[in-house]
Amino acid sequence: MSRGVPGPASGNRHHTLTFGGGTLSWEQHAEFTTYTWDGSARPDQLFGQLAATHPFGAAFRAPGDLLVAVRLELREPVENEDWRSQFDESSLTVSNLEDGAATVVTDFRQDGDGLTRMLLFNRSLSGVQCGAVVQRLLEVETYRTLAMLGLFEATGLQPEIRRFEIELAEMTGQMKDAAALGTNQELLDKLSALAAALEAGATASAFRFGASRAYAEIVKARLETLREEAAPGDLSLASFLARRLAPAMRTCQAIEDRQAMLSRKLARATTLLRTRVDVELEQQNRSLLQSMNRRARLQLRLQQTVEGLSVAAVSYYVVGLISYLAKAAKDAGLPVPSANITTGLAVPLVVLLIWWVVRRIRKHHGEH
């Protein structure tokens, strides 16, 4: 570090050192880092010029986006209320803490230096109690700001969700009139693309909305721990945050509900359309199979006809050969019947033999 002192050890999430006449603390959280400097305030002026040695001057470079900057001054109680001039009356909150042992004043607004001012009057808190109260007040502002990040996410998603709702309504209307398989398949592709886009947005925002709810619960728990009550005639911390934080959380919840509702509607529409496409494909396949069966039957009949003609043709030629052999044998003086008798007797035998051979050949090819 620039002060020449050792930094935090690897894996440590908290580190403290002396810096600029005060104590500088660093703490690493799940998704943010806090720097806290505890130094002396000017005794003669509320929220006066800070000492030049404080660590958050022009040379300070935050490791990421700066989300929260709080200046909390711890003072002894005063009789007058001149401190009110340091705050915006329109959002001023004044609360008694720890059963009246302390009073905190803030307006949750940034001053000219970008700091949210908090003024804590300590009446009877011990050092340990006072440190715990300061820590809880800083956590209230920190987690309040982090919880509000979900509102920005929700606001950014609203136009997209509205577009999804309109597109789904249009496609649902088209489903009623779509009859052709090609049209239904095109609608199914569009629904699938819309569902993918919706799930991508819901997945990306799920962590932010969940974190915002968790941070809001932490704020609520810290306020309960402070045991705060509004000062007479003023607004309490809890009342102010209820007006600001609760609507933001409801907006986040509303966006999540719309995402879930859209997802269910898309799932139903996709299932209905896919069923319709499957039925149409089954009908087409059934018609195709029926057509193939008809062609197969025609082909079988044609094959049987050709086989019959083949048997007749082959038999005719074989009988003709037998006739020539019978005539030749008779002319040679062999003791055989006349050629006509021999040919006539050979006809049924030849036909049966040729039919048997053709049948064996067809059976052999059918097995393979």
C-alpha cells in the first residue's frame, strides 16, 4: 500500500490500519467492498471541511463502481436545532434509537460531495454500543442502496416483457386461424424463440431480484435491532424506507410474476401447437403409409402377374424343346411315343416344374 504498511493477507476479507490520523477499515462482501474511515470531525462546525489527510480524496480510486458514500458524524446532544439546516426538510428523518439513548438524523440525499449525511447524537450509549449503532446505520444505507438495484433491473425489463406479452397475444390469435402444417411449424418456431428470449431475461434477472429481497430483509432486520422511534413531529427511518423501498420491492416482484406468468402461457401455447403439429404429421404419415400400402399391393399383383406370364413363357419354350427332342428321337427310330403325345404329356409336368422353381426363387429372395 502507499502508506508502506502490509496489506491484507491472501484470503482475508477484513483488514484495518492507521491512516490519515484515523482508522481505515476494508471489508470484502459477496458482491461489494466497503471502505470505512474513522477520524476526527471539526468540533466547531457540522459537516465541515474534512482533514486533508483523509483517504477518500482525489487520489482515491475505487476498485469498481461507487454505489454508496456516507458521511456520519457522531456528536454530543445539543439544545438547539440548527443542525436541521444541514438537511433537506422534504425527506428529513429523525429517530430516537436504543430506547432514546441516541438520535439519528438523515435525509438520504447526497450533498455537494456526493455523500449521504448522517448525524448521530449520543446521549448515553457506551463506546461498544455506539460503535454497533454506527455500524448498523451504515449498513442500513448500504443495503438500502443495494436493494434498490433490483428496481433498475425491473425498470429495464418492463419494455421487453411488454413486447413479449404483445407478441404472445398476436401469435395466440394466429394459432386460431392456422390450418396448414407449414404455418403451424412456423408459429412453433416463433414461440420457441420467444420462450428462449424470455428465459434468458428471467435467468439474468433472477439473481438481482433475489439479492434485492435479501438486502431489503437485512435493512428491515437492522432497523428492528436499532429499536428506533420517530422523534415527535418527524419521520422515522422505517417510515421513510417503507415509502421508498417497499414499492421498489413490489415492482421487482411484479416483474418476476409477469415473467412467470408469461413463461406458463408460452409453455401452454407451445404444448398446444406442438400437439397440433404432431397430429398433422401423424395424419400425413398415415396417409403416406396408406399410399405406400396401395402401391405395394399393386406391385405385388403386378409381380404375381409377371411371374405367371414368366411361368407360361418359360414353359412354352421348354415344351418346344421337348417337342424337338421327341421328333428327333422318333425319326431316329427310337421306341418312343409320337412327338405329339410326348409333347402333350410334358406340358403339365413342365408347367409344374417351372412354377415350383419360380416359387423357390421368390421364397429365397423374400428371406434375404
